Amino acid sequence: MAQSPITPRLADFAAWYQDVVLQGDLAEPAEIVKGCMVIKPNGYAIWELLQRELDNRFKATGHKNMYFPLLIPQSFLKKEAEHVEGFSPELAVVTIAGGKELEEPYVIRPTSETIIGHFFAKWIQSWRDLPMLVNQWANVVRWELRTRMFLRTTEFLWQEGHTAHATHEEAQEEVLRILDMYAEVAEDVMAMPVIKGMKTQSEKFAGALRSYSIEAMMQNGLALQAGTSHDLGQNFGKAFDVKFQNKEGQLDYVWQTSWGVSTRLIGGLVMSHSDDKGLVIPPKLAPVKSVLVPIYRKDEEKGAVLEAAHRMAKDIGAEVDDREGQSPGAKFFHWERRGVPIVLELGPRDLASGGIVLKRRDTGAKESVPQSELKACVETVLQTIQQDLYAAAKQRLKDNTVVANSIEAVELILGDVTAEKGGGKFVMAHLKDDPACDAKLKTFKATVRCIPQLDEYDGSGKCLVTGETVERRVVVAKAY
RNA sequence: CGGGGCGUGGCUCAGCCUGGUAGAGCGCCUGGUUCGGGACCAGGAGGUCGAAGGUUCGAAUCCUUCCGCCCCGACCA
């Protein structure tokens, strides 16, 4: 009996995560390039499915895809004071090109607000040019000190939406529309429940007026910021001189938004559903939804089994694992680690009985179903898996959300939590949106994840740090 | 940047202390027997031991310098 190549979650959650990503064949560290990874077919296929889900929604709401240069003149970053301060430490800069020192270095984009601001200024003159709704699928580079596959890599893939509007109200609507869209994809497609809310002033995007995010809870109780949507106000409009003439004939700066989700979502997906046996992928994002493993002993059986296997697999769109020289057992483990939602087993026994064995990846439950009902069965089970994964994640979020009424209580709950040991919670506490509060939490490495849009608790109360009355409880947690 | 670990066939590692013909398991190739939860037998291919310099008759092993990667913290989607 071979030993599992996957560290159990309870032993070391961070090691488990790495093992699952590697064994699930999602990605591997590039090694030759610091902090970067190679996304492998099984991982990239998930990204493509996510892209499709998101892209369809962007287009349905009037956004158009564009592509902007990877390299940005260094001076652009400096035009917005907060922005340059926020991003400077993590910039990769190109100083030599074509064998010559550049007069002005280029930065490799960490995000594209600045270069897009430049072009918006060129393209926008009138209120008739607004709203301008742009999205870009791209790679970005942020020289992070600490990287983890998918969750934080030096280079990562994402989409960044950039829009310009005539009024602040319109921009705010856009910001929240996108936030809702992100939450819908997270919950309905990824089966990953999220909390929608606003970031505190200390946690907001560098250069934004306000930032909103969706926050998910991983199995170790740590929070993962799964998507952000920023109300940029007129900050970038002013920095890049993006002016338009309104209906009254007056000049005004545009109101901008930006928003993004990244390949980090795949990390969230892994840490939401997978188990000690490996990857578990919700059916809507599974590159392979079902695999049929044929079983036979003798050559006489082989022909009949393979014929039936291919016929049935074709009918339901399953892949047949007819690799020679691998025992069925080895194949079961193979697909289990890769998170395929349904594995079907078909052997002489089934041919005789007219049944076929269907195994669910999430629960491990095995049942024999009549071959004639296979198609309907697979459909139903896939839907059930999708729902059950969401329900389980939702329940876990609920079970691990607690209320605290003093800063000591918050520290007691979160103080010892680490990504490795787990035990994290979402702590609902009354805290003012004040840098002093963020700083206080930082002493034990916790952060305000967001100020929830929806108050599911007891309304207003006194801030645990300043004593001032605040409207509602905020989500405090340790985060990735 | 601080702490820790590691660079030896594709992968995981042993060998280094005490210098003397480069090893194991897994994987891979060939043939055969197997096949309802990680099969077995036989044969085979595959390595300038991270790099440079030094000590030595002789270096994977000792010395010096450098490079890289991973993990843990501070920074962050």
C-alpha cells in the first residue's frame, strides 16, 4: 500500500495546500524564476472556465475587452501620490533595452490604472464618450517578498476592469454592480461563499477613494480576498487630466473605477473544497467532469468492456481512461487527486447486471446505477455535488464566525492562528474605520477584512478601540 | 532584509563527518504474467554530484567565494 503523497490538513495546512496543488497537477513552482509558477493544463483549464464565466458577464454589462502595453513609463506611476507610494516597493523596472540604458525606465505593470488613465485622457472629451467600460485580461508583476502558488506569485494572471463615468453616482453603481458579479461567480460557479463589504481606509487600494472586496474563508479559517472593486473617485482623472465637457458645457474630471480578480481564485477554490485525498473541483469548473475506468481481466472481456465503455462515455461526455499497464486502482487514485467530480467503473460484473458504478469525489459514495439511466444520473449528481460543496462551505463559514466584544477577546481568538496550524475564525466586532484600529489589530497580525454590506448581526455598538459608536460589526480575521 | 532548509539520473533522497571506480527507491523503455482502490518478475536506458577557484597523487566528500530555489516572518491580489 503506497503512502499518500498528501500531508493531512490537520498536520500542516500550508503543506497540504502545496501537496494538493502539485498532486492535482494544477501548477508547479518555476524554480528558475523566483516566485513564479508554471500553470499546468489541469490548472489552466480551470482558469479558462473562470475566464469564460466572468467574460460573459462583463460583456453582458457593456464592457469591451482591450489590451494595453505591459511596460509603463516609470513617471506614470508617480502621478498619483498614494498609488506610487503603495506600489513602489514591489515594482520590477526595465532599465536596459536593446543593449542601451533607457532614458526613462519602464516598469512592468503591477496594475494598469496609470497607463489606461493616459489613454482615457486621449479618448474622452465629451459626456457622450462616457461611460467608457474597458476590461483587460493580462499578466502583472508584483515583486512580493513571500510567494505561494496561486495565492501570491510574482507574476500572475488576472482581469482588470477600468471604467470612466460622468458622475460619482454612476461610478459607485458600477463598483457595486461588479462586486455583485464577483460574488455571484464565487458562489454560483466556484461554490465558495463570500462576504461582500468595504475595505477600511488603511486597507484600501493605493489611490482609491474606497475599495470593496469579497472575502472568502478557507478551510483553515483564514480569509482570502477573492476580488476587489474600487471607487477611484476623481483621483486618477485629475492625475492624468481626464476631462470631459458635461451636458451643461462645463469641464469636469471623470469618475473612475477599477476592479479585478486573479488566478488567486484557483487557490481559493483549492482551499475551499479539497480534502486529504487531494483536489475537489466543483463540477462547473471541472476541466473533466467525469471519467470512466474500464475494468477487465481476460482478453475476451476487454473487447466487450471497452466497446461499452466508449459508447457510454460518448453519450455522457466522459473521458475513458483506457491506458494500458495501469491497474484500475492506480487510475482511481490518479483521478481522485485531480479532483474529477465523478468516476465511473465499468467491468464484466456491470455488463452482466446492466449497471455501472458511479463514485462521487466529494463524499466518496459509490452506487450502482442502471446503464439506461446513466446520463440523467450523472447530470443530477453533478448538480448535487455543486450544491453540496457550496452548502458545506457555507456551513463552515457560519460555524467559524464568532462575535467578540472586547479587543482582548479578539486577540484571544486570533492570536495564535497561523496558515499552517489553522483554527482561524471570522470575528465580528465593532470597530471604527480608523487607522488606529487597524494598527491595534496588526499587533497580533489580524486585519479588518471588510465592513460588510449586509449587517447580519446586532447593528450599532461602541468601537472596541476608540469607544465611538459605529454602525455595525466588521469582519476581523487573519488573511492570506 | 532576518531566520531555517536544500542543491547528487526525470522525481524523492542516501553517500560527505573519517577523500580512493557515483548509489537506492520511485518513474521511464522492452518482454511476459496481472487488473473491482496505488500489481509482479526479468532485462535495460539514464548523472560534467548548482558554479568557480583552492588543497591533494586523487574531491560529490575538505577550504574559499559566488549563484539559485524552497519554507517561516516583515510587505502584499
